[in-house]
Amino acid sequence: MPNTKSAIRRVRRVKKQTHINRIRKSKYKNAIKQMELLLKGKEKEKAKKYFSKFQSILMQVAKSGIISRNTAARKISRTSKKIFSK
């Protein structure tokens, strides 16, 4: 249990941050699952339309620190290679 006033406030703040981070992580995972479904289902046109939103979500999550920028860039790159190659 926190003893000082500042520690009590900090606990409150961490609780809010944890909640927000969970939402962001969930958003990220859902975006990846959605893209994988589109790619497995051979729906390249839908995947092309969804790609810009996918890219946006990944960069937002990377910006907030949920995943690293390099991880986001790598996932975007590999996905674009699958969609736009051939």
C-alpha cells in the first residue's frame, strides 16, 4: 500500500496508463490478425485497401511505445511485400 500522497496519486495514474496501454495493445493485435486473415483468404484487394489503416495503427502504437518503431517498420515492410509483390 502506498503511504505518501504522491505514491497514492502515482498508483491512480499507473492504473489509468495500464488501461490505456491495454487498449492500444489490443488495437495493435487486432490489426495484425485482420491483415493476416485478409492475406490468408487471398483477398489482396481488401488487403490493399486496409493497408493504409494497418500502417497507421502500427505507427500510432509505436509512437506511444507499446512496440518499438523498428518492430512496426518491420511488420509494415513484410506485409507490404506480401501484398504488393508479383
